[in-house]
Amino acid sequence: MKILIATGIYPPQIGGPATYSKLLADKLPEQGHVVKVVNFGSVLHLPFVARHTAYFFKVVRAAWGVDCVYAQDPVSVGLPAMLAAKLLRKKFFLKVVGDYAWEQGVQRFGITDMIDDFSKVHEEHEGYSFMVRLLKRIEWRVAMGARHIIVPSNYLKGIVVNWGIPDSKITVIHNGFDAPVIKGNKETLRAGLSMSGYTMLSVGRLVPWKGFVELIGMMPNILLRIPAARLIIAGDGPDRDALAKKIASLHLEQAVTLVGKLPQEKLFEYIRASDVFVLNTAYEGFAHQLLEVMALGTPIVTTNVGGNEEMLEDGKNGLLVTHNEFEDFVQAIAKLHDDKVLAETLTKNAKDRLTAFSNERMLAETAQVLAGK
């Protein structure tokens, strides 16, 4: 089978779609498939309309002779890839890892609805701006135009069904991953990173639904329980200035540090060296980051939203709390701080859970869907 992968990002760019697309490009040929990749990042230097037009023609050129086109998002990549596939009469498949219209609506167009409510609303909703309604229409049309859709969690399957897509067109394939390997034990890494105190690490794009502003707001209460607590936030995004202002307003400059976006290996070192990984997210389709944390042996406190509950079981391999419930978070973090046996048990069970997320399983199931089996 000859497969064309249309992706928004690709290494050396970092992120879930880049890692996933590279994995398919490297491993599917070992199963006898031919894989091509067209990266939207190669046209980002062009003006808005020109970049999508250029990407459409790049997909058209690359799609000659392939059996199917597999797009990694339903809008930026999905629309031009679908049009190219239809033009050349190629089978078109789609992967959905989030609601693009909702994410853009929250970041740029004043949307305050949570994703579960937003996904149920038809694109003609009068309360939404023209651009939000247009984006909702595009992702619905691209999803309807796909021969089949792959999602990484049952939660995201529900979101796509909310768009009005038939359940029968959607297959859940949990992402696989390669367990990261880093040199040095925890103590050596902490010394090299100048870590001190009880270190909490949070990682992600600095956007509203990740809950970083609220997490910083919890720190005064956490410090009352754990005076040596320190919070490190890794990542970049549009909320960076807001986070810096929040830190300053609460006089937490000595307790909270923004380290920006880190190279992957350096990020793994931070994860391994930290005492706990904390994620106060309001929405998570399927967090590849959590799999890496589980593999690196750091206990997790996160929210019981989205795909998180498909990876973690509260009290068994992580602690799950309600989004933005300050006291729940404080108590969970204090519990791990006070009970080292619990922290060790959670990390051991988390590593055992990873056997369900092998690359081999994910690749085999993906190839079956793309082959129409």
C-alpha cells in the first residue's frame, strides 16, 4: 500500500502530530508499505491564502500513484488534502486529535463554551462569529468527506460524533510511543538542573484550557502545606505574558519559574528530576505527554477530563482531580509529598500500564484502517 501523510508539522518541528507522522513514515515501510509525507510547515512562510493554495498543489503532486491520503487535522491540512484526494480520486482518511474550531475560537474569537458543549452546536449558531462558524463547517465537511476517521481516545470519538459524524466512520486507536531513555539518576539530574525543594513540573502549550493561570493561583495554598514547593512550567504560547503577570501579582518569583519551550531531551530530564507532574487541564484528547511522564517514573496529578481517564485510574497509577478545584489539587499534591510509598506505587503501576500503548499495536491497527480492512 502507498500512503501519503499530510501533516501540519514534522521533525525537526516538535509536537504530537510531528512525532506520530515520523513514526508512521519510519515504521510502516518495515511492513511493506510505501510512505510519503507532505509537511504544511514548508509553506508557513507564505501569506494565509497562498500557503493553503501552495499546500494543495504540493499534495496533488505527491498524491500521484498513492493509494490513499491520510490527513492529520481536519482544517489547515485536512481541507486542501481532502480536495486534492477528491480531485485525483484517491481514498481520503483523517485523524482527529482535537476540535480545531474550538481551539481557535478560544484563542482568537472569544469563545467561552467548553469543548463538550461547543462540539454539539451546529455551525450556524448565531452566538458565534463568522470565522468560528466557518471553521466548524470546514471540519464537519472534511470529516464527512473522509472514508474513515481515526481518533486516539473514546472521548474524542464522542466529540466527533457530536459534530454529526456517524459513529460507524470512526475508529479509536490509542497512540503508541517509544519510551524515552535518559542518562543519570534523579539526584544527578536535579543537581544539573539546579533543582531544590519539592519540585512540581507542568508542561504544555500556554493556552487558556491548560489551566496554568489557575495552577499558579493555587501556589500560595500549596506553599502553606509544603513551604519548600517549587513549580516549573515548561512550554510557550499566547498566555505567557499573562502567566508572568500572575506570578508577579502573587509575589511568587521565588516559587514559580517559566522555562519556555525545551528541547525534547532536556524536557525529559526535567520530568525525571521532578517530584510530581501536575496538569490542570480542562480538556485533553489524548495526552502523549502523560505517557512519557509515566515511562519516566514521575507520579502524576491531573484532571479527570477527556482522554486522561483512559490512561490513568485514580489512586492506582495517578491521582485524578476536578479541573480548577484548588483544594483537591492541594490535597493530592500534599498526599504525594507526605506518602513516599504511595508515590512509588503510582509510578510502578503507571509503567505497567504502558504495555497497552505499544507502537506495534498502533501501527498494525492504523494499517488495517487505511487498507480498508
